[in-house]
Amino acid sequence: MDVLSFKESLSGNEPPQNSSAYLIALWYDAKGDWDKAHKLIQDIEDQNASWIHAYLHRKEGDSGNADYWYRRAGKKKSAVSLEKEWEEIVVAQCSR
């Protein structure tokens, strides 16, 4: 999956088939379903999931929880817009 194809999939009603749990969570977030994105990512225990988890809590406005997840991801809290961070995460996931 490349970034352009992933973004184009947002016009549909379902996430792209054979996408990782990471991309599916990001897809639901972009579609406005924060809860579904969070449920998909919260039980995956690796740095990629932690970064998405951090982003979601930052978006939610829960800074303390976001900080915890950024530390688990091995990243500093993002200073870019939420839209830019979402794109950075998508790029990272598509290049895996």
C-alpha cells in the first residue's frame, strides 16, 4: 500500500483490504471514528502502535496520556499539526 492509494481509500466505506491494523486504525481516525481507531490500536504492544496511540490521545486532548504513549513509542511529543502527524505516521506505516 502506498500513501496515495491509502488516502484515496478514504473516499470509500471500508478500509483497504489486507491493510495492517495500524493503517486500519489510522483510516478510521481519518473517517472521524476515534473510538474505533483507539479500540483497534490499544492492545497492540509495539512502538508503532504506541505512536498511533499517542497521536490519538493528543488529538483527544489528553496530553498526559499522550506523553506516556510517546515515551513508549520512543518519540518526543509531536509539535506539528495533527494533520501533519497523521500523515507522518501513514508514511511510516506504508513504507514498512
